[in-house]
Amino acid sequence: MNLYLGIDIGSVTIKLALIDEGGWFFDSVYLRTQGSPIQAIQQGLRLLKGRLPENAYVGGVGATGSARYLAAAIIGGDVIKNEITSQVIATVRCVPEAKTIIEIGGQDSKIIILRRDMVADFGMNTVCAAGTGSFLDHQAARLGIAIEDFGDRALRSRNPVRIAGKCTVFAESDMIQKQQMGHRTEDILYGLCQALARNYLSNVGLGKEVRTPVVFQGGVAFNRGMVRALKEALETEDVIVPPHHEAMGAIGAALLALEEMTARKTRTEFKGFEISEAEYKTSPFECQACPNLCEIAQISLDGQVIARCGGRCDMWERKPAANTAGA
Amino acid sequence: MPEMKRQATIRVTVIDDARSPKCEARCGLDLSSPDTFKSTTKVLRRLFGGRVKLEYATLDAIQAGPLAEIDARVKAGELSLPLLLVNGKPRVSGYFDLHLLQESIQVEIEMAAH
């Protein structure tokens, strides 16, 4: 059985997805990176391997997400693509009627306007936390509520509280005040969902021509309170949360790998599931390329540098690991 | 790198206005000021070769010319400053950092290739 692996690694979560030769979904894994992307990749591979049939063979690997260069170096990537490209490929395949993609992840968010299966416009945010999942994560932690329970409890709201939260920093003080005033937790939770929907649309969605059907994907789409809040804010019921919405980037990367390997007709660069047991070593150095003087992590396996990551730009991630440090 | 030089130039325009209200939280690294032009240009050259042309503009400067529509949309509240345009199209409305800047450019490159 020939399968294609996609990996989407961000700053908060990692998603691995397998598709078959026909491009159909086979399996996926969704994990928190918890600040250790390499260990998360290894854990994801271990989980997938344990669920694969014996005759499974990985014929190609695609990597996406903010740590895509690192993932490709560790795992052996055949194709490396931006998240927008990967999300679009997967959405066009899974929800062909989509006109707008709203993607809200742990620390970034995107909007992609599709017309006739092509990207007509897009917008992104990775800087302002107020339009991302970390906004909800942070407030849930403050309220002592597991993020997994957030959505269902928010749906029990009867009188949502308006959280004046254009910024996650100021939302917290407003939320504390609402707690002190005796508002129900459920009403505060749904108020936070509404605040995130508002923030997203007034930041990433600003000036974009949102048409339906809207496809809502990314980890935040697990939150049913957010789905309702988005429908309210967009004034439409035509918001689709596709199956495997959290892994759409990884599915897209796998589809791109399938496309690439079909055209290339060479062996995959995939290093095998054995790398999940490899011992990687990390050592830092300071990049001298610009005044930012970023600290770069150099990752080695068996004494050989295989990848570099960190810093405010992707310069070291993109460099072949054979190059030595000290730009 | 030589392959990149044959490809079309990607024009990155940063529009800001010193008089406009700013987000007080100031999350991330602010690259919306012309003061960062030299260092940002240097980083973009390392990442994309000579393919990317970076320019800064104020709202006053774009009132007439090809970006006049952007000026009108900012004034209508459809877009907020600072604004990052790639090939004249708004990609980031609000603060951005180096990662977001390079991702916006990378998407443009991948879309052109795909």
C-alpha cells in the first residue's frame, strides 16, 4: 500500500496526515508541540507507525507550517510549501464548493478567498494574538477551564458578555472585571468566542470579500462556540467545518507530495519511521547576519549537522545543512 | 539563486502614517517604520536574492497614483495601518514581523509557480 505523508508543524501543534495513491485521507495525528518540535515529530511518527498496516510504504513526504524546513530536514521532505498553498490544495479537494477559507490556528490565522478553485486574495496574521487560538487558550487557562471543554460550555451561554477585547492583553482585564461583576462563566466564555470572531474579522478579514460557503478550519474549529460565533459575526449559517479540519495543512502537503512524486518518478527522501527513535543533539550559535543577532539552534545527528532553526527570519532554515555556521 | 533572477520582481510596499493611532500592545517586531528599511532589505536579499523590491510609503504619498484605491480603502476603514502590500495587494493589515513579511512573499512566489 503506497501512502503519502504530509506534516504541518506550527509553534503550538503538529499535524501529520497520510493519504493514499488516489489522494484520499487515510489517517492523521494531531499533537501539541509543547516547545519541542523534534520530539513532537518523533512522537507523531511513532503514533502513525503503530496504526499502519504491515504492507504500508511511504512514497513521498510534504512539509508545511512555520517549522516546515526543520520538519523536512528531520523527516526527509520531498516538497516544502507555504501553509496557504497547502490549505488551498486540501480544501479544493475536500470542499470543492468553498469560496472562503477561514483558518485559525494556535498562533496564527489566515483568510483565503477562492474563486473557481484559485486563490483570488489572501491575508495573514501571526503577530497579533487577539485573532488566534492563543487568545482562547490564554483566557481558558485564566478561568481554569480545559480548552477541550471551552466550546461546549460556551454554547450553554444565555446572555453572552461583551468582552472589550481588541487585544488579548486588554481582554484579560475586561474579563476579570466581568467575573467580579458576577457574570456566569458560560456567558464569559461565549463572549470570548465572539471577541475572537470580531478580532479575526477586523484584522485578517478586514477588506476581504467573504463569500459563502465559508470553510472554517484549523485547531480552533474544534471549538463549537467559535463556530457559532463566526456564523453570527458573518450573518450566515453556511459555515462548513470539514472532517479533519485541524489537519488540512498536512493533508494539502501530502497531496502536494503525491503530485510531486508522480511527476518526478524518483525515490522519496523519506528517512523512515526509525527516525522516531533517533537521538538529536541541539547546540546554539549567534547569527551575525544582521543587527538582530538571533540565537540559532543547530541540530545534529551522529555528529553531523542536519538542520538549523530559530531566529526572526528563515535564513538558516533554508540553508542546506552542509553549510557551516557564521553567516 | 541564479534561477530567481530570471523571475518577475515582487514589489513589497509598507504603508504607514505617523499620525494614525497605533495598537498599544505592540506585539512582535515592528517593521512598519522606514527606519528598518536597510536591515529588512538586507534580510530579504539574503532570503530571496534580488527578486524582492521593498519600499515604504505614507498615506499622503499614495493619494494619487496606482495605490490611490488603497488610500481610499484605508480612509473608509476597510484596511488598517500599518499595511503590507505585495504586488499592490493588501496582505497584512496591522503590525507584522519578519516571518509574516517573508511568508507573504513566499505565498506570492508559490502561487505564481503552481
